[in-house]
Amino acid sequence: MQKVLIINENDNVAVAVQPLKKGDKIDINMKDQEGIDKIRVRQDIPLNYKIALKRIKKGERIMKYGQTIGKAIKDIKEGECVHTDNVESTKGRGDLQEK
């Protein structure tokens, strides 16, 4: 059974379609992953939360739906939960959206 949903090939996060446990291995198929086809979950991730598909540096855009939905407010490791403690939303904020 599929554990995550990758909505767009340009996304750097996926959505958990079932609760994920620390240590789980997740199959991914992304063009820019340079041969990486599995990631390890670094912490428990609840249903419908986002998981980082690769390392995301502080200030880097969070991509979901092929669009920017926020920016990282601290470094996020591959396999970590991506949520309000490490992301600032930019959706609906003209002052933070890229020009």
C-alpha cells in the first residue's frame, strides 16, 4: 500500500496517506532525486501531514502541488515532518510570495 502521495514531480514534500512511524522506509519516484528511491522516516508523522522528500535548507521554498506553499524557517532533514514548527506559510501573503 502506498504510504505517501507526491502530488507534483517538482514537490519537495509528500503527504502521508497513512500514519508513518519513525524508521519506516518510503518508496519515492522523483526525477530530481538522483537515483534515490527510498527515504527513512525520522519521526512519527500523522496522517495527512507533510514529509520532506529531501533536505530543505532554512529559507528554501516548500513545494507542494508544484507551487510554493511556504518557506523553511529552519533546516529540515529528509524524512522529517514538515509542519508549522519548521515552515512559515506564504499562501495568501503577497508580502512573502516570490515576485
